[in-house]
Amino acid sequence: MKTVYKAKLLQKRKWRIRKKVTGTAVRPRLSVKFSGKHIYAQAVNDDAGSTLVFLSTLDPEVRKSKVKGNLSGAKSLAVAFTPKAKAAGITSVVFDRNGRPYHGRVKTFAEAAREGGLQF
């Protein structure tokens, strides 16, 4: 029962954030999802409804470096995501933390992406 309640609260936070955060072609939304084992990051143009850049810890190039869903994995995925986004012409993004609090893996990913050159 408690897990169902927590999931409902998470969904409410996601909806509340998504009302305010939208991505455009000039400034896409950088959405980050954390599961127990993996991390998924994507730059989304909400106007067109398309994903511009996607990278996760399941990607073969990222898997070679044994990246997991922990703090060091969040940092290394952000470092790998930034050049891929720049190659697609993305320099500025809107950060979507996907309902999660801004600390731990979310904060580490955001700071590493900023260090890589993304502006948000």
C-alpha cells in the first residue's frame, strides 16, 4: 500500500513539473530517468514531439566502460551525453528531473552536464 501511495505522489510531482517545463527546437528539454540499475537521458523537442538525442547506460559504447546507475555512473553518462548533444546542435536545455528531488544522482548528472558545456 505504501509503495502505491509513493508512486502516486511521484506521478503528481511529474505532472506538476511538466506543466512548467517544455522543450523547443532552440532549447529542448533534457529529461533524466533513473531506475535501480540504469540511467536514461534524452533531449526532447515537445513542440514537434520528437527526441533529438538519447543516451542510456544500456548503450553499447557506454557499457564498455562499465557504467552503472550510481553517482559515478550519472557523472560519466552526463560526460558522454554532452558531446552527443553538441554534435546535434544543442547548447542550451531545460532540465527535467522527472519528479525526483534535486540531490544525489540527479544533481551529479546536472553538474557534470554543465561542466561539459550545456547551459540550463
